[in-house]
Amino acid sequence: MERGEVGDVRKKRSKWAIPLVLLVVLVLLIIIAVVLGVTLTGRQSAGLKTDFLNRCQNFKGYDCENIWNTFKQVFVNRDPCNVSEEAYDPLIAAVPFKRLCNQTMLWSKTNKAVHELTTGRDCFRTIEDTVLGSSLNNLSWCGMKGSDETFTTGCPEWNECVNNSVRSFWRRASAAVSPKLVTRCSGEKCPSCGGTSALIS
């Protein structure tokens, strides 16, 4: 082989070497992105479940694993903006809000004022003091159409859509308490806080 031919072969190799290296790097980046995506999605789901179960287990006498399964059936594989309040009815039925004698349940949209009032007082309880309220307080969750996963990121914000998973839960939980308020308060004066809360004894 002559020098000219060797030079031509080297030029052809170097001509293909750079695109080949770039292709290999691109494939590796795609693989890493997919693995990270799958891993992080699994962690989100596991994190929500772990938080839920840990909080639930602070309450005695509840089958927290069963409650979790009932809870996730409400929103998994659904459009995150299309989870109605009524979708939570099986969960509320499985874990009803119990009325405790000589205690009062207080619910409100005035979070700070209500919790200042109830802190350190056994006679007042908020929804967040119940097994469901405590298990879900300050958490974000949603599902995605076509997915069996639970998500904690990428979920709609409170006001982004009316029927998002979190907003629908809290509205349904408040509604589950409301009939007790009407029954208890008929013909009596019931105190309120800021015009948006109610006390139920």
C-alpha cells in the first residue's frame, strides 16, 4: 500500500469517527435520562406512600395499607384535573370522620388562625387531626391518564383547576364534616372563626 492510499484510509476513518462518537454519547445520555426518570418516578411514588403510611400509623386501630390502596384508587390513571370530590367517597366511607365525645372538630379555610386556636386544646380538633387529614396534610399528589404511578411533582396547583386531586380531597373532607354541623347546630348558636369556619361538637 502506498502512502497516498494510507492517508485516504485515515481520512475516511476520521471522517466517520466523530459522528460515531457523538452517536454513542447521545445514546448513553438517553439511557441515563430514561433510567433517572424511572428511578425518580418510583421514588416519588414510594415517598408519598411512605409519608402517608408513617402518618397513618400514628393512629391506632386503622389498616393503613388498605386505606392507602383505597386512597390511590381515587386518582391513579386519571387526568390530574379531573378528579371529582365524589371520587373520594369510598375513602371517606372507609375512614369516616369520627365524632369524639366532649371534643369539637373545627374546620376552616383560615389555616393559621384555626391551628393557633386548636393547639394545646383537647376540646378542639381540625380535620388535620384526623387520620385522613393528618396523613395527607401538606402533601401534593396526582395521577396521570394512562399511568399506574402516583406523582408528587408536576401536579396541578390548588387554583390551577377545580377538580385537581388535592383540592377535591379537602373539599370532600370538609363536606363530610358539614352534615354533622347542620345536625348539631340546628336551633343553636354555633361559633365561627373569621366567618369561614365552624365548630362541631
